[in-house]
Amino acid sequence: MSGGWFITGTDTGVGKTRIACLLLEALAREGKPAMGMKPVASGCRATGAGPRSEDAEKLLAASAGSADYTEINPYAFIPAIAPHLAARETGVEIRLEKILENFQRLQHRAPWLVVEGIGGWMVPLGENQAMADVARAVGLPAILVVGLRLGCLNHALLTAAAIRRDGVALAGWIANQIDPAMTHVEENIDALRGSIDAPLLARFPYRLPAPQGDLAPVFPHEMIMHLTSNFYVKTNERSE
Ligand SMILES: Nc1ncnc2c1ncn2[C@@H]1O[C@H](COP(=O)(O)OP(=O)(O)OP(=O)(O)O)[C@@H](O)[C@H]1O
Ligand SMILES: [Mg+2]
């Protein structure tokens, strides 16, 4: 069996990369090799080999297989601005075909792929083109990372509604506590549990990244089995 997930979030900085890396590592532990992909990144640093995104580097490091950097991150922009603006400033057109080509190449490298979006679901990538189109093009179910902070209920519900509207299956959502001072965490999670028509896959407490090991136990064996064994349901069939 093979497949993967498209990791989206309620906003930028909500924990998509951290959770994508944990998922990659958990899949590998369960004997299910997975590769990460970050199709579009802005705010990259300049290197002799070209722009490099910290997210893409982390995903590559957590991947079970190897790939050329540009395979997992075909569009890397240095300006730390919205990707369609960064692309315009750099004189580059973001092409879905190119992303899909790389995605298909990575499918030969590992049976499972974890693709991280940029920002939230509807971030524009160019004229009449948004990150949601990438999710649709790769045909993977989405996992929504909800960064728990004040305002997240609205963001989470809007995102879940947009994912459904766009015909992408929602494999589930993850509650990630990014604000250590947030109160009423349980009540917020309960509100979303009752309103999002997809399972709560995992809960991440607020925790600074550990030098070795991270929040790994939150992707236990049963969760990986659930995610991978339910995968055969095709994106479009699921959303009906
Ligand atoms: N549960 C958590 N507890 C504490 N800090 C966290 C938690 N989850 C994420 N963070 C921190 O929040 C910051 C943003 O996380 P991350 O880079 O994974 O977000 P992102 O959604 O991928 O952001 P971007 O939109 O830039 O891709 C990082 O410094 C990360 O270590
Ligand atoms: Mg990220």
C-alpha cells in the first residue's frame, strides 16, 4: 500500500513542519518508509547551491529515503513574503505540473509521502492558483494542524469547510498547543471535535523541541496503522 498526506494548517507557524517530521519518523519506526516534500517555500536562505528552506531541510532529514534537495523543494524563494509575491519578485512562475512531476518522482523513492503546504489552505501561488490546488493535484487526503490559540476555532472551521468545498478528503486534524498561556484548551478542543467532520488524530502539548526525541509518542502504533490502513479510500470518493 502507498499514499501519503497533505499537511495544512490554520495559519503559518502553527506546527506543520514539526508535526510532519514527527509523522515521517513515526512512519519509519513502523516500517513504512516515507519522504517529505515542501513544494513551495519562501523566506529561504541563500547558499552556494541555491536557496534553501529550513522546513524542506528538516523534512529531508526526517525522511526515510534520499533525494536531491530540489526534488523535495522545487520552488524556494528568498524573500520572506507571500509565495506569489516572492515568485513575482524572483521572476518565477509556480507551475503545478512541475510540482506534480517532482511528486511523482518521489513516489518512486518511498511508498509514503508527507507534503507540507505553505501558510494556510488558500495561500495564493499565482494568478488563479492557490496551495489548495497543489493538494488537489497530488490527490492526497489532508491533515489539518490546528494551532491552539485564541482565534483558532474560526480558522479551523473555515479551513475544514474550504477543504471539503475543494473536494479534498480530510483524514483528520491535530490539536497543537502552540500558546503555553492558552486557557480553556479542553473546551476549545471539544468545540472542534463536535464541528469538524473528521477525527482528532493527535494532541500535542506545548513543548519546546527536545535535542533528541520530540513528541513522538503522540503518533503511537495504532494511529499510524489507522492512517495507513484507511488510505486506500481515494480522495474524491471520501469527500462524497
Ligand atoms: N507543541 C508545540 N510546543 C511548543 N512549540 C511548538 C509546538 N509546535 C510547534 N512549535 C514551535 O512553533 C514554531 C513553528 O512551528 P513550525 O515551524 O512547525 O510551524 P509551521 O506551521 O510549519 O510554520 P510555517 O508556516 O513557517 O511553515 C517552531 O518554533 C516550533 O518549534
Ligand atoms: Mg513549516
